[in-house]
Amino acid sequence: MSTSAYKVSGMTCSGCVGKVKTEIGKVAGVSSVDIELATGRVTVTSDGLLDEAEIRNVVEEAGYEVVAV
């Protein structure tokens, strides 16, 4: 099991959180996604190592930006 943390900008409400959580949750191997709206911190737990570029892509496709890892 592996855990990765990201900082995502642009999330302003629980709807934003839900959208990002849903999109990241679709990535193969992801077992859970926890998001702190106030800080933009996204913690992803997965079965193995994740492709960071894929996480960035799904976040961007949802309309947000990964600003730090």
C-alpha cells in the first residue's frame, strides 16, 4: 500500500471536492482519496505506486490544478 499527497488549487466548495475525489478515484489502483478543502491537500492511498502524471491529468481534466506534490 502506498500513500501520496498533492496540493490542488481551485477547489472552493464541497462540490469541487466531490468532483476531484471522483476523478482520482477512477485511476487504476486507487483505494481511497481524502481531501481537506481548507488547505487543498489531497491524500491518495493506492495498492502500489501511482503515475503522478496520470493524477495531474485527471485533476486538470476536472478543472483544477496540482500545484505541489
